[in-house]
Amino acid sequence: MIQLIDPKNTYIDDIVKIGENCVIHPNVMIKGNTVIGDNTIIFMGSYIEDSIIGKNNTIYTSYIINSKIGDENIIGPYAHIRAGNDIANQNKIGSFVELKNNTIKDNVKIPHLSYVGDTSIDSHVNIGAGVKIANYDGKEKYKTTIQENVFVGCNSVLVAPVTLYHGSYVAAGSVITNDVPVNSLAIARERQINKNK
């Protein structure tokens, strides 16, 4: 059984496939070759097109286009998942996060205010607020690789192509232009100087 909270204000193409026990709130639009797995909740204002979404997901007011999402993910609110994303299971893609052409494995947190593009992210990675992947130099787009158990501090920029190896940390506010070795801390910022007035 599918629960439509307000059928008159819900827009679903006739080729869309929706699993059992899903709840769809008002002002949701689901288009194209979309498949939605069992026990998924989609909150108002979401737009989903040509995407495969697994079971037990919660989607808060977000755009998902031509992407694949696994099971038990929390998406949004106000996430923009553009074409080419393959997101596995038990991930958090939070507020005002934009994703494009990424492979994201299990238990990854990208909670808020980040852009991630052309990146491969292994399991158990935390991406802090305001992190940006600089994947385009004006002519070409480049890949970033983030291995397991990596922590990227807030307001950092990863300038592709770059690899963050297993267990590494990036200090908040860093601009990373070189690979970060296994279990290392990368700090790429000016030292704070306080001067008297």
C-alpha cells in the first residue's frame, strides 16, 4: 500500500514504480523511469526524475535526477543530487549539499553546505560543512578520491586531481592541492597572527 497524503497535489508519471508502505507528501513530482523501494518517505516539494531509490530512505524536500540511491539513506532538506551519482547505504546527504557524478559508499556523512563533484568516496567518511571539490580548471574536469575513514574539516577545498588516503584528516579551512598520505593530518592555511590595534 502507498500512502499519498494529498493525491490532488502529487504528480507521478504512470511509468514510475513505487514499493510497499511508501509515504508521499504533497507537492512531490516523480517522473520518468524512476523506481522507489519499500518503506521510503518523500516529503513535500521533492522532485525525482529517472532515478533508482532503494528501501527505507527518507527524502526531505530535495531534487534527485538520474541517480541511484541505496537503502536507509537520509537526504536533505534541500539537497540537489544531479546526474550520475551512485550512493550506497546508510548515508547522510544534508541541507544545501550539491552532488554531481559521484560514487559514494556506505556510512558517509555530507551534512550541509557542500559541493562534491566527480569524486569517489569510500565508507565511513565525514565531509564537514562548506567543503568544496574544485573539479574544474576552466578546460577539463578532474577526479578526487577519498578513501575509508577520512575526515575533511569545515570550509576546506580539495583541488582535483587529488587523493586523500585511508584514515587521513584535513584541517578546517585548508586548500588541499597534493595527496594526503595514510593516517596523516593535512594543514594548508596561513598561521593566525594577532596584532594590537
